[in-house]
Amino acid sequence: SGLQLVNNDDAIYLDDTYTVEEVGGNYIKLADPVAVNVEWAQLTHLPNQSTESIELDITLDKLDPDASWVGWHNIFMDGAEFAYFNIHFPNGLYRQNSKGGTSTAWTTGLIQYQYIDADGVPIGQIYEVELGFTDQTRVPFGSTKIIELAARGSIRFRLCRTRTDMENNIQAEMRVKDVYLAKRSDKLNYGNMTVIQSEAVGNDGLYSIKERKLNCLVTR
């Protein structure tokens, strides 16, 4: 009891300085309050233009005690459409039992991103994307999360681990290896140039490779 929740996504904040147009026995009429605070316009979409009778389901998640945010970090790319997050589990993901065997374990994470202008100043709301991983492996592995951005543009981001399997003897260390933006190419003709696209297939030693070379013969 005594818990007070503020700054939720559905809140309407009407604090401001207004001009009173009329005062009645049980009401006060303001002069064009929307011109002072645009959040008054949100009331028109609610039953009886009031939040009094609205009930909301609220979910509270306790963050992992060891959780810490990585970020905020800025990434600049004009017209970016996608964000790629390469997540790495350096020790695998598993639960170890009393006999030395392993079984499936899980962990979750949270990515937050927000648009920024050319100077890196945050713009607008913060978007959230949840991560979920389940596995039973002792070897390092990675996973790529591809996010289709809500709009085009540069972003800043941060992420953290949120919850982990509460059983004992869980190995669930999670790290972020790379984050980059991408967009579809609208260029159909590259002139006197040959374009090659290659893909690296993930394996246990992939993250130790510092340089990759590609040799090929091209007939034009």
C-alpha cells in the first residue's frame, strides 16, 4: 500500500497557468485550455471526458539485481530503417543440476531507443523492445535481434538484462557485441562497379576473427 505510480504512458498532465473564463456552482470554465496545454485534447477521446472511471492493468517487473544499463549510445545514419543488435552469451546459457548435467535456462532483456537530431539531442518518445532467450548449451553463442524502427532516422539506444531464470546454478551472462543501423538501398545501377554481398556463418570462434578476406573472379 502507499505505492504511487507516475510518468506512465497513459498519463495526462494538465498542470499549467490558465485564464478562467467562467465560474459556476460546481464547475470552472477555462478559456481555450488546449492552446495552453495540448494534453487537454486527449480528454475528448475518453468516456465522459474523464479518467475517473478508467481501469488499467499494471504489470510490475523486478529487474535482475545484477542488471545494469549499457548506454545511452548514439548512432547516426540518415534514413535508417532497421537496427541490428548482436547479443553474445560468452559462457552459453544453461542450468546445471546437482549431478553435473544441464537443462534449459532462460533470460530476458530490454532495448530502449529514441530518435536524435544531427547534434545528438533526443527527440520524442522512448521505444522499447523486449528480448527473450532460452537455451541449453555450455558453449558461447550469439543471437541477432533485428528491429524495424518506428520511423527513419538516427537513434540513441541502451539495453539491459531484465529477468533471469530464478533457479540456482544458472549461467546466463549476456553481452552486446555490435549495434548498427541499416536501410534499404534505392540505387539500381552502380555504373562501372561490381557489388558483392557476403554472409559470415556463426560458429564458436567467429568472435575471435578480426579480419575477413574474400577472393573471387569477376567477368564483366
